[in-house]
Amino acid sequence: MKQYEILWADMPAPIGRRPVLLLSRSEATSYLNKLIVAEVTSTIRNIPQEVQVGETEGLSHTSVVNFDNVHVVAKNLLGERIGALDASRVREVKRALGYALNWSELKVV
């Protein structure tokens, strides 16, 4: 598992099975039992807390990573890899997370 991969996750109820973006750093995935993820959803609100993803990232349709829905989940809930966010888009992740947490220093990344 690598940071910024999109994986299937069996999230606790009521969320259920859905794609998530792995936020935890790659080096930590081998020894941590819980990892940080953000939900991927097809509900697009066009707000700054979202990063658009789709076929380029391995998904079947246009969706968004919603940084208002960040979770710490047990690693064993994460499944097969769907795709990944290109390294050139990391700034978008930081910006969206900055808006979600109201961290102004990240909003301008």
C-alpha cells in the first residue's frame, strides 16, 4: 500500500464498501494497524474540500475525494487497489485538506 492509492475499503456501517484515498505515508503502512483514508464518492458538490478523480485514477466514473470525510480505519479493512492519484496532484490534496480543517496555511498550497 502506498500513499495516494485508491483502494476498496469495507468501512463500518452505515458507510459500507467504497473506494478511499490512502493518506497515511507509504513508509508507515507496513507497521501501523490503523491508517488514515478519505472517502471517494460520486456525490459531487463542487466545494474546495473535494478533489476530482475518475477514469485516470482507475475509477469507472467521475467522483471526488471528499476531505470532509476523513477516517482512521483498521488496515485489514482495506482491500484491492483501484488506482492512484498522480504525484503532480498532491498539492490538490493538501489544499482540499486545508479547507476541510480550516488550516489557512494549506489552503494556498
